Amino acid sequence: MRFSTRLANSLLSHHEVVSARIHAGLDGVRIGHLSDLHVRAGLKPRRLHQAVELLNELRPDLVALTGDYVCRSPRPLPELTAALRKLGAPAYAVLGNHDHWSDAPAVRRALERAGVEVLQNEHRVVRAGKAAIHLVGVDDSVTGHDDPERAFDGVPPGATCVTLSHDPKSADHLHAFNPALILSGHTHGGQVFIRKITPFISRRVGLKYLAGFFEVNGAVLYVNRGLGASVPIRFRAPCEVSHLTLRSAAA
């Protein structure tokens, strides 16, 4: 497996993910990825609308949303719904720790009102390209709502699995289900990134997957830096809209 990155502007990054676990019929399928919106607490609605517009211009086959749409209150949810309703591609989401701490049922309803399908320990078969993706949504592990066995139940052996899970640490046990790609967020890329110091502190507190690509026992993990933050301060950990193209090693 291998992966590459190309920066398009300060917000958007393009990536290619090559893996033998990706079906040849899915070669070229594109996924937009947003995470950690933290609407109002760390993200102005204008930035969220800009992110949606960027994805709509790229026309991905699907959009993945990996949690933390609010921070400490469900009050900004109408703004979230208004922005995500404009997504032009089918969108799928999992919840994050802040969503559960705020009001998980309300967050789910807000996403569904925007036409986003929320996956809480369940999966969907999504036709894309010339084959199918088994899109697996694992609920938040930080708050103990994850149930990967239930989420992967019924996924056939050898299927191309793209897994959404808010906390990247979950990759340490999700790899056992043989996903091709795991999409996560949660870390904000360290939020305040000081070379050597931030990675050291992050490892000490258990954040070993800080941002970008990692190989975890055969699975590709991608950690999105997110659009917002629980505390609206960023330094050398810029906001991110990611655009991933699947490449089959067999193609």
C-alpha cells in the first residue's frame, strides 16, 4: 500500500490511497472528508459553507463526516443543517465525543435533516465506480459507544471496507476487521503544533496518530485535522478539507 498528498490551497488537500484491499472496480472513486466542525465554538459558519462549496466543486462520489459537529451545546445545530444540506454528494456520518456530551439524538436529527445518513455501529453498501464499498460507521470510542463487532456484522470477507471512526486510536482494534481505509479526526492535528514538542506531548497523552496517513497492520488510517476546534486557537495545524482518491493495487 502507499499514499500521496497534494495541497491545493490552504484548506483543501488531495490524497491518493493505493491498497491491495481496494477492489479494481473502485479505482478512481473519490471521497470527500470533513471532521471536527465544532460549529460556533471553533468554526464560523462561513468557513463551513466554504468547505461544502469546495467539495461540491470537486464532485466526489461520497462525503464522509467523522464527528464532533458541535462542542458543548446543541444550539448551533440549525447552522450545521443549513450548511450540510447543500452537499451535492451522498453523505455519511459518525458521531464524536462532543456530540455525545452535548446531545447525540439532537445531533443525529440535525444531520438527518440535512440529508446525511448517520451510521451508529452499522454499515451500508454504497455503489461507486464499478463495484461496491462497504461503508462501516463505528460510534464514538471515547465515550464508550463503539461496537465494532455489530458494525461489521454481515460484511462479507474480502469486501472493500471504508470505516468511519471519530477517534484514530480505534484503528488499533479496527484493523482486525481488515478495512482498506479508516477515516478519523478528533486530534485537530495537535491544534497548536510546535515541532518535536507537540508530537512528544501527544504520545504521552495517548494521541499517537496525530494527523495524516498511518499504516496500521495492513489498514490505511487517515486522520483529518478538522475544520474547527473545541478551543478556537490553531497554530501550524491548519484547518482541512480532504479529498481522497482510491487506487487499487490490482488495477
